[in-house]
Amino acid sequence: MALFKADEIRLAGMAASVPSKTVNNRDYSWISKKERELLIKSTGVETKRVIEPGTATSDLCYAATTKLLEDLQWDPKDIGILIFVSQTRDYLIPATSGILQERLGLPKSAIVLDINQGCSGFVYGLATISSLMKTTGIEKALLLVGDISSLNSAYRDKSTYPLFGDAGTATAIEMKKGAGPMYFNLQGDGKGYDAIIIPDGGFRNHLSKKSFDYKKHGDGIYRSNLHVALNGMDVFNFTLREVPPNAKALFAFSGTDPASLDYYIFHQANKLIIQTITKMLRLDKDKVPLSIDKFGNTSSASVPLTLVSELRDQLNAYPVKLFLSAYGIGLSWGSVILETDGMVCPEIVEYKK
């Protein structure tokens, strides 16, 4: 376990952007009406937001960032770090962070960095950017986190298509004396790398004509090697095996009584997973807000999107003690305990191309 803390770092603001197009799982005609209702009940995904053709993750993050900077009244020239966390970057090369640096008008002196991380990406990104700020002394930074996972899912794959939605988020972070600390616990297990995977299209398995061929992988599951393959049972078991001990270790390391926290935000992978973890940790379910019913599993964006969607009024108004936990592809997982102090949190931006 990587247990550590970052002092004198605060979240100044947070914003989220989702596509204007809404898809309802009750209209998912690939499976029967009975299966649809059972799927909604077990996963919690009733509707999700899906991009229109030609929209990239950076477009959603850019929309969230421009709104956040406007409300914060931050000058882009004062920002010294930009980290972009996503598995659906604009290009194989170059890095999307540089593209966003130019679009947002950040100075050439800024550190810009892409992190190829999925479900645990927000926590990993927050840990990375906090560490960089402490090391460099840079006072203002942007953490842009998002994914357009709907593009990776085959419509005829009932194990993935109904789950994934699209979103982009922006978090403004600044140095402030007396702020913090933030406590982190990061972990990973590469043995499970193939539990969630797109087999072809990278540099291990190059794109070929066969990459586009659809194959049957089970009842109601047809996909190509360019679509995400999800072993749901492996992911479910991994999450319940690893996330509760990770949380308990962080509570102990930070000296935090879980009951003293205001809210617990979990990666919105699946309602049943979140409910089970809540019971295993004996948490107050009223302190565990969900956004999965409205937005689906938005991968790396799900934790900040849930904060903006469900806790915007509280975050704007007064200090809030938070436990954030994210887990999934990699396999990787991590958690952070932090306290906000009245951050700027605009309403969700609906992106129209």
C-alpha cells in the first residue's frame, strides 16, 4: 500500500460536463423488456449521456474547465500544471494535455502530462498533481479527468453497452497555508490486467482486418477485438476483496473515525457493488450518494461527476469532509480523505457539438 499525505493543498473548485444526448436503458432493444428491468435494478443504470460523433474527451473537459475558470476568476496564465487523466485520449500521439494547454491559453512554462488511467483515475490524478505541487512549489493547477467509454462498447454486448456513459470534469487545485492534509492510499495488481481490456488496436496486437470481426462470447454478447471486454465476475470479486481493506487502512493511517465523515463517494461502477461495500464498511447509506442512475459508469470521471451532480450545494456552501474511493481497470484502486472549505462548484455543463 502507498499510504501518504499532502499538506497545504486545497480543492478550489470542481466542474463537470456531460453530452446533451440522453440514452435510456429501457429503450435498449437488444435484450428483452424483462432483462432490461433486471439490468436497471442490478446495475442502477437507468439513463446515461452519450457523445455525438466527432466529440472527444478533451471537448468535454474543455467545456468544464472554461466554466470553472470563469467562475473562479482564475487567469489561465497563472496555472503551472495541467494533468489530463483518460483512457480515451484524442490521439495515440501526441498527448492530449498539450492540446488542452493550447486551447485553454496556459503558459509554455506549465507542466503538462497525460495519465493513462481509468476508473481509479481521479484519485491517482489528485495524488500525482498534489505531489508535483509540493515538489515544485507551483501554486495553481488543473486536473482534467474524463472518458467517452460509449465508443468502446458494442451495442450487441449486453455486458458493457448499457453500463458506460460519457463525461469530462475539471478540478482546480491550489496551494494554501493551513489547508489539508489530504490522505491517500493507492494500490494496483497487474495480474488482473485482462479483466477489463480492449485486445486490439495498440502496439501489442496491431489493428488488422480481423480486429473488426464480431464474435459471440456468450448469450447476448457479441463484440469485436476493438470493443471493451469486461469480466464482470472477476471485477466484482476484486472490488469486494480489495476496496474495503484499502479504506480501513486509510482510516487507520489518517486517524479518521469513518462516522466523522460527511460523505463517502465511490466509483459509480455498479449499484450492487457500492451497496455491498457500504454494508461491508458499515457506513451510513444516507452518506453514500449515487449518480449512476443518471449518468451510468463514466469511468475516471465518475467520482468528480458525482460530487458535482449530488453535492454541489453543500460543496459551495460550507466545509465538507469526504472519503473518495475509485477502483477498476488495471487492476488499480485508491482512496483519499480530504476536507473542502467552500469550493466553487458550477452546475453541470451540457455539451452540444
